Amino acid sequence: MNSGITFDPAAIRELAKILRETDLTEIELVEKDSRIRVARQITAAAITHVATAAPMAMPAPAPAMAAPPISAEFDAKHPGAVTSPMVGVAYLSPEPGAAPFVQVGTQVAAGQTLLLIEAMKTFNQIKAPKSGTVTRILIEPGTPVEYGEPLMLVE
């Protein structure tokens, strides 16, 4: 489902960069019938960036809980890392109450759908970059994710 609103992922990444560099907690841009809000929550344990984008008519989303911190030994450059190609909200199943696409231990083929990322009311399939076994899932369903954020490991 596409709402007809387009967005520039590079612009959203740039807004997130401005947040980090200026120690701001929120930036909101409004243009015609669209609104892009990029906000970050600061916790004692970590800094989490949350980006949401919605049409003006939609109510603002509830503040997201900070994602559990990824263990220090995990590196996003890990050869089995599946990273987010966009900013959005990650879902592990095709719809609420349905079985997840994959679980830890699932054998996957290259190109198989691993999860969905919702961005601008569009659900984008995130596919396995290679064949292997899902050894770790690093997100919870409904978690906001950033561009380049590690989502799971396929080894």
C-alpha cells in the first residue's frame, strides 16, 4: 500500500546526522500534506535515534521504547550481518499474530524474505543476502530501525 508520499532516505539520514552533531532531540519538517519528524531519545545506557514520517492527517506516533542494546562484541561489518537499507519500523512477521518469516536456527536461501520494514506506510521486504542459517535476531517486532543498523545474522 503506497500513500503517494515520497521521501528521500538520504535527507532523513542527514537530519539524523544534524541531531547527533547539534545535540538536538527533535527536528520536524512540514511541506504541503507531508510531515517528517526525526527525534532521538536519550537514555542513561545509550542514545537511540527514532525516525517517523507520516502524512499531516495522521496522529503523531507514540514514543518508541529504546531498543535493547546490541552486545559490544557485535560489529555491523560482520560478514553475516543483515543491515537495514532504510529508516523505518521492522516487523518479523507478515501480519500481527502470524508466524515470523524466520527464527533463530532457520535455514534460508539467498533472496528469501527475512522481515519487513515499514517506511511511509509501505512495507518493504528485506531479503537474505546469502544462503545460510539465521544465528541471531537483533531486533524486536515493531522496533524503529535506522539505515545501516544490524537486524540479524545469517551465517
